[in-house]
Amino acid sequence: MTRSWVEPIGANINRVEALAKVTGRAVYTADVPAQGAAHAVQVPSQISAGRVRRIDTREAERATGVLAVLTHQNVPRWRGQPAIPYYAESRLPLSDDRIHFGNQCLALVIADTLHQAEYAASLVLVDYQLGQPVPNLDAARADAYPPTGPYPDRFPTEHRRGDAVAALRSAPVRVDREYRTATISHAPMEPSSTLASWDGDQLTLHDSSQGVFAHREAVATAFGLPVESVRLISSLIGGGFGNKSYTWGHTLLAALAARVVRRPVRLTLNRKEVFTGTGHMPAMIQRVRLGARRDGTLTAITHDTVNATSPTDDRNEPAIQSTPALYAVPNLAARAQVAKVNIGTSGAMRTPGDTPGQFAVECAMDELAYELGMDPLELRRKNYAERHPQSGKPFSGKRLLRCYEVGAAEFGWSWGEAEPGTLRDGNDLVGYGMASGIRAEHSAPAAARVEISSDGTAEVRTGTQEIGGGTLTTMVQVAASGLGVSPDRVSIKAGDTDLPQGAPTFGSMTSGSTGSAVHLGARRVRVAAIRLAIRDTQSPLHGAEEDAVDVRDGRLLLRADPSRGETYVDLLDRHGIGALRRVGEYQPEEESAVERATFGAHFVEVRIDRQLSRVRVARHVGVFDCGRVLNEKTATNQARGGMIFAMGGALMEQLVPDPVSGRLITPALTDYHVPVHADIGDVRALFVGEHEPEAHPVGAKGLGEICSIGIAPAIANAVFHATGKRVRELPITPEKLL
């Protein structure tokens, strides 16, 4: 008896790498074996502003096992300045004697063992010339200015439509508020690690990378090499969240050290270096003004932001990027500025810009709803934008109203039954809040090679990365669907620049871009097999029309007569073909007739102990429109993880600078609190997306970031409903409610 055919896309199959992970056999970058590898350790700065007057490495150089000590005085000259693509900072490591932030790398010690390198690093003596640090955003705010980079074309620093100032002046109802968000950091389970080895002018890097091809180009540029001379391999990643999106200094230093000592070198960051040296989401101050008619119709939005940036870089946190798309408002003005603070360069952190930006706007919408005496959900429905308000283009798909409907029903949303601060359960104050989320869908060119072998197995090869979201699994499902085979017959090779170039695993681009490349490659193999069969006089399908043939469970068959057909195995064996392979290439349109975006709606119940003032999220329902869901099991896992991730930023996470020195005083998991199981209540993720071919050929859109957007304002709005006190600064820690 033949088994019934189940469409692979959408099937809730387990992760293909799950067994390796749960049995401890999974190989992460720091686990990659390397015979004779030396170890490198960075020497950090103990001040956040100034110069190195003198650095004494003599004792370190004499220590047992030490191979070399590199400083700004003896480091070989970099070749890639000033512009290196996808390098996070404009300043290369050890370039000069200037100190811009605490924990900045001042020297690199290379030794036979890690312990020897760590001990020798402690022997390096630094004589500092102290500068005057700018410790925080408040100290820098008066000198804010419009940023010049990076990527001003992708992240504009100003948006306008209509006359927002005049519309605000004449609006019957106005809200004018300031909102603040703290500096928050990535805290992945896996600290970044690099293993570098040279063979002549050929460099091989094993690196914790969310974009092997982008990072290969950065490394090649820094060393003045053709990209073909660099091979970059990224094995499984224990969490990325954006801090592995860019190339950071440690990757270049590992490669440099390996060249200097002429043997492989491994450099793995410690936890403090993760917090201070691989980016963060910067502190931000935002002013939002809303104007509306008394029936709730928005007439104007203005959104002004300023974020902290490092002394060496103008890095804009693009908090205004989604404001023009949120609501159907005729008048809008948004402007971004930056201010120099003595902190390391910020980088991409899950939902860059959208998390803080939509916190401010969605909290202001809640304040407007209460000003009007209107259900916050109905206010959002009233100002729903059917088309993109700025461009006027239709969306490739938008089911935000459906998100509202499903979420409100699942949560049991009912507004107006209790005034803020009056709903109690025993010793708990209880509150309800909601918010919307939107994120522009980004794409990147991608390629994938797909093949079906004469034994009936299939393989996908593409240079994407598995960062924990289930990419390997969903790409297997996409290939299986396109080929018409069971997913358990498909394997995948990924994370290597020797493979076809996949899209990076950041910016929520994997499902749409790499997924489409795999989809197109698998469909090309399928079509090639069908054409081979219908032209083959020995095939049961000879003479059939191409579009009359289907493939199910590895068998080519006539749709009208499924008994007539043959397997891939029989077809390829008869023709002496060991494997039938094709490359699928996805190229995003330069100009599109539609706008692509993902959407979400969040409904939250918080409980606050009246004595402790600690906020607990008791229930959270998130509903998402991310197009076609490739695997609901992995999607639910990813979405719930993203929701919990954002709860941390809303309630507890913050990198606190010392108000005098500017050095971070919480760069460790002992002081930087992230959510654990005990902090989390009932978190539910639901999906309303549908196959969306206008977005991408595979029909899917990104999920990794939309699931985190809108959570902070939903929680803040629920806190107001519970307490009657409006908290406009994240994180909402107990002292802000006292």
C-alpha cells in the first residue's frame, strides 16, 4: 500500500538538525577542530575616552607559550580603509592610539593555549592619557545632528507628506509626548568565534556569521585580497539576533594573528566582549505628536528621534522608517538625528529601528485613544491604510485587519469595562493593552543548487546560515515541495562561500529570498525530469503534455490518471543519469508595482504586584501576517522566541553607562537581565498569512523580526491600564512604577 502524499510546505516536521543538537553532536564555530591552533585574547581598555600614552608588552611576550603580542605600534597596515562593505565600524582594530569606548581592544595576545593567552593578556600594562568622555545620550543630546550614514538610501533620515505642522496646529485633539528607550544588547547563547588559517594567500575562516558572502567581501577588502582567495564557513549558530550580521574587529584580528604566527588561530569572545564589541541597539529619545479629529481620524503625525552613536560612526537607528506606512494620515513629518557618545558602534539588533520607533508611535496612539475615550483597537481600525500611505502603491498582501480580528477573539479583548488602575485580582493590579506592528519586507539576490539523484534522494546547496530559526528545515521543505518528494529524502549543505550564494540570514530575508531560489531550482529540476519523461518512448508518460504531469512522493504521474507514471529512480536509471541538477536564481525587482511588508497585532494582559511593582506578562497573543507559513512548528517556535525576546527589552534589559566615566556597568549576565522561563506566562503565536507570490515566488515573507515589533508598546499600554500611570521609558522596571 502506498502512503498518501502530504504537501511538504506547511507540514510540521521536526528540525533537520534537531537530533545533532539534542545529542551534543552539533558543531558550532568554537567547536570546529583545528590541529595545532593557537589562541588569541584581546586586551581591553579600562577607560572610555582618551589615548594610549604607552603600552608595555614585555612581560606578556616573555610569558610561557606566547607567540606574539599585537598593538597599534606593530600591527601590519590594513589595506581596506576607509570603506569596507559590511564591516561594522569605520575604524579598523588597532589602527591608532585613540580610545573611543570602554573595553575597546588595545592589544591582541596570541599563545599556544587559551589559558596562556589569558594570563599573558593580564600582564600587558597600559599608561592612559584620560580624555573627557560623553557618558550618555542626555549629555550629548544638545549636539545632535543629521547622520550621513551608513545606507542613507535604505534608511532615509527624513520623511514628509502634506503639511504636518499646520495640520497639528488646527487639530481638535492633540497628543505631544517624549519616549525613551535604553541601550540594549544581544545576549545570544553562543559568543562570536573565529578560526582563521592561511595557505599562502588563501584564507579560510570558520566564523559565527549571519552572512558568509557579505563577510567574505569585508575580510577580503581589509586584507587587499580578491574575494576568491577567502573562504568563509559558518556552521550552526547559537543565536544571532543581528550581532553576527556585520563583520566585527575580532574576525579581522583572528585572520591577522594567523598570518603573523603562521598557524591557525582561534579567537572566541568572552561574554563582556559580546556586550561591548559586537553592537547593540542604541539609547534613543523620541518625540511623537499626533493630531486627530474627535471621531479618531488622524490628521497629522510628527516623529522626531535622536539616538546615541559612537565617536567613529554616524549610525542612525532607523526608528522613523515605518512611521510613514503605519496609518492613513494625510500629513506627516519624521526626522532622525544622532549624537556622539563614548560607546562602541551600534549595529543591527532584531528589528532595528522598528522596535523603538513603533514603541513610541503605538504608545502615542494609545494615549490618543484614551484622550478620545475610544477603544484603542477601534482607533487603529479607523486609521487603517489599505494602500501604502507614502507611495500610494498596493501591498503585495496585507491582512492586518484579520490579525486584529483573530487576536481580539483569541484574547477576549473588551475595552472600556474597567477604568485604568481599577482592575484587581487579589494583590495584583491587572491591565490589558494592545498594539500593531509593521515591517518592510527586504530582499536580496540568492542562488541555490538543487539535485535529485538516481537513488531517489535529493540535495540542496546554498550559502545560507542556520541561526536557530529553522532555516535548514524550511529550505528542505521548499525543495521537497518543488521536487515532489518527501522531506526525509532531502539533505542540505549550507553556510559556506564555496556554495551558491544565498541571501544573508538577517533582515528577515531568508524565507523570501533564499527560499525563492530553492523553490526555483527545485521547480527547474522537476520540469527537466518531466520533459525527459514525456520525450522518452520507454516512459509511461511518453507523449503527455508537460502541464498534465505531476510529481508526488518521488513519482511522476498523470494528474488525470495517477496509475500512469514512473519514479525519478526508474527515469534517471534508464537514462544513466547519476543526478539531475539545476540552479535556481532569485533576483529582486529593482522597481516593484507593490509594497512588501509583514504585519502583526499584539494583545497583552499584565499583572503587577502592588507591593513589588514588578510587571509580569500573564497572557500574550500575537497574530502575524508573514505570507505563506513554511512550517508552522518552526514558525511558532520562532515567533514565541521573538515575542519573549522583545519582552526582555520592554521590562528588564538595559546596558547602563556610568554617569561619569561612560563605561558600561552591566555588561554581564549577572547584571544584564534577560527573560527566563519563570518570567514568561502564556505566550501564543497565531498566523493568518496566505501564499503571496507577489511578494516572492515561494509565497513566503520574513517572520524573524515582525514577531518582536509592537510588543513593547502593548506591554506599556497594558501597564497604564493596570496602574493609571503612563510609563514612557523602557525598560519598565519596578522603580518607574513606585
